[in-house]
Amino acid sequence: MAVYILGIESSCDDTSAAVLRDGILLSNVTASQAVHEAYGGVVPELASRAHQQNIVPVVDAALKRAGIEREQLSAIAFTRGPGLLGSLLVGVSFAKGLAASLGIPMVDVNHLHGHVLAHFIKEPTLQPPLNLPEGRLSGQSLPFGGDGGGQSPEFPFLCLLVSGGNSQIILVKSYKDMEIIGQTIDDAAGEAIDKCSKVMGLGYPGGPIIDKLARQGNPDAFTFSKPNIPGYDYSFSGLKTSFLYNLRDWIKDDPDFIEHHKEDLAASLEKTIVDILMKKLRLAAKDLKIKQVAVAGGVSANTGLRNAFHDHARRYGWKVFIPRFSYTTDNAAMIAIAGYFKFLDKDFCPMSAPAYSRISEK
Ligand code: KG4
């Protein structure tokens, strides 16, 4: 009998649901929350309310697009943490309610493991055409007659996880055995990009805006400070301060400095961040003698970072794994695949398991 897994993701500001059949993705639907744009960052209370509005239509659309009834589901996988507690509670409570009503097991997923395991998402080679109203929903990225989802890395591999909340180098030994060998001691890479973009008066989130501007700028136009900390750890707060202070000085001489130089500023900022990220990753790959290197998380959508991965593949003989754009940011497909592996191990989660905002609270 086929195994159908429903995945639910609600850890931050995207409400997402996905359905897998025997590990193959049938649907992946995401409702994003535009409400935060006006505030220049995610407002937790507004995020929880939007999740409450979105969760039912999103799950409904994912089941419809997969062409199954909820009674066919074998289990529900959901993000239990880390993330914003109010946001998580919506997905966790919904998953518990649905699992209880259907009498099926639940599988809890660590959001960060989900990002890493996004490299194991398998898309069907042939997808029936979708004929559903779009509305506010997006994210059905499965190509008609797609490529089968590409290759997955073999264990052990290194994964650079870079998002708005995390910058980590993870040694991935198996689906469930992951060791964080390096991480940021202050800000995450995405957070630094978003804050610098805010300082420049650009929109939110800054990542895609900086990426677009950087393509037209000179990456060597400006120099910003780089951290000098031991091991595989990262730090981005010094860079953020150096960006802010330099900008203040330059604006004193030319009040329109940002307008005149925004492309060069974006390109130089991006280059500095990519250099910082790749230096530690290179060191880890060399020390551990690992040549399979993956990238995951929202910042892995960045063009400069993707180019650096391809460049390292050429220069150092790495085999690199870069996710499809739709699987870089938060999505339920990655939660469903992580849940599928746990389901095969019968690693279920009790009804009493609470959401957790930090790993240390688990
Ligand atoms: O993984 P993610 O969707 O969730 C959070 O951790 O919240 O990552 C979001 C982060 C944001 O900081 C955003 O600015 C960044 O990913 N991001 C990018 C790009 N697209 C999204 N950063 C650089 N270049 C991009 N193209």
C-alpha cells in the first residue's frame, strides 16, 4: 500500500503544506505573508494570525493538487521547531487535530533538518496539469515532465545552512545524524543582509533586492570588515557595524551616496558575505576530507553564493548540491521528506509533544 505523508510548515512567515507518495512529491503549496513588508521584518503576532487564516486553505489545496482525500494519509509530518512559537503553534495544533481525527501517527520534524533534507526531495518525472484556482497561493513549482528532482548527496556530506536565522556548517552523517560543526556566534548571514539593506533604505526582505542590485555592481568597489575567529564558526555583526559606519561617513560627504552607489554597495556586501561563508566551508571540507558539499536555506537563493559553489566545484573538485529555488526558502516539501524518513523508521511523535522555539528547549 502506498505511503502518503502530509507535511506542514509554519515556523516563520510562510504557511506551507505538501503531500508525498512513497517519498515522491505530489504537491507543495505555500501562502506567503505580505503583511510584514510594511514593518521591515516579521511581526510574530501578525504571523500567527495569518497562519490561522491560511492553514486550512493551504492544506486543502495541497491535498487537492495531490489528488487524494485526507482519509488516504498515512501520517502527518510537521515542523515542531525551532521558530516563532506563535507561528509554530498554529501548524502543530492543526497537525495534532487532523492526526487525531484521522487516527494516524504524527512525525515531528526539526526545521533545520528539513532544510538539509530538501536535497532528497524527489519530484515526479511526469506531473498531471494542475487546474486549480491560484488565489493567494503559490509555490507549486513542480515542472510538467520535470527532471525527476536531480541527484541527492551521499553520506557523509557537508551542508552550509544559511537563512535569516541560522548560519551553520553541518556534517550530515545520515538522515537523522547531523552534527553542527560551526555556526554563527552572533547574527546570521541573512539577518546581516536584511539589516544592511534596511540601512540603505531598501525593502524587506533585503536578500533578493541586494542580489538583484549586486548583479549590476562592482564587487571590489568597497571593502568591509571580515571576522577573524577560530574554527568553523561565523560572525556577521562586525561586518554589519562596519557597513553602517562606513555608510555614515560617506553620506557626510555626499548625501546621495547610497543612490549613486547602491549597485556597488550591494555587490561589495554580497562578495564579503560569500567570502566569509566559503572560507570556513573550505576549511571544514579540507580538514574532514569531504568533497560533497551542499547548501540550503533562504540565502542559498543568492546568485553570488551559487556561483561561488560552482567555482569551488571547478577549483577543488567538489561535488556540489544546490537546491531548486522553491526549496531554498521555507516550504513543506522538505518537512514532508524529513518526516517520510522518520516514518519509515516508525519514529513517531506523541500527542503531548509541544512546539519549541529553540533547539535547547526541545
Ligand atoms: O530560510 P529562510 O526563508 O527563512 C528564515 O530563516 O527566515 O531565509 C530567509 C533569508 C532572508 O534573510 C532573506 O533576505 C534571505 O534568506 N534571502 C536571500 C535571497 N533570497 C532570500 N539572501 C540573499 N540572496 C537572495 N537571493
